[in-house]
Amino acid sequence: VVVVPPPPPDGTTTFLCLILAFFIPPLGVFLKYKCEIEFWICLILTFLAYAPGIIYAVWVIVK
């Protein structure tokens, strides 16, 4: 089975994801990765402490 990553979003979508990452980190990651592991990691980090969730979300969206 070959897993194909989703196509990278355009600049507008990335900007929107970054804005959402500051307010609701898992939502910004969800818009880019759907329900992949990045979303779940961000959700757990956000529940544990809000700041690590934001940092991880921004890092994942920008990479």
C-alpha cells in the first residue's frame, strides 16, 4: 500500500492555518493534515498545556 501525502496547501490556506493555530491549535493542524498523527499530537499537547500546542501547530504548519 502506497500512502500519498496530501498536496501542500496554497499560501492563503497556510496563512489561515497559522492564524487558527494561535487561537485553536488543533483546528489549524486539522485543516492541513485532517485526522493524521500530527492532529492527534497537537490535540494532546493542547490539552496538556496550551503553549506547547501552539508551538507544535505552528511548526507543523510551516514545515
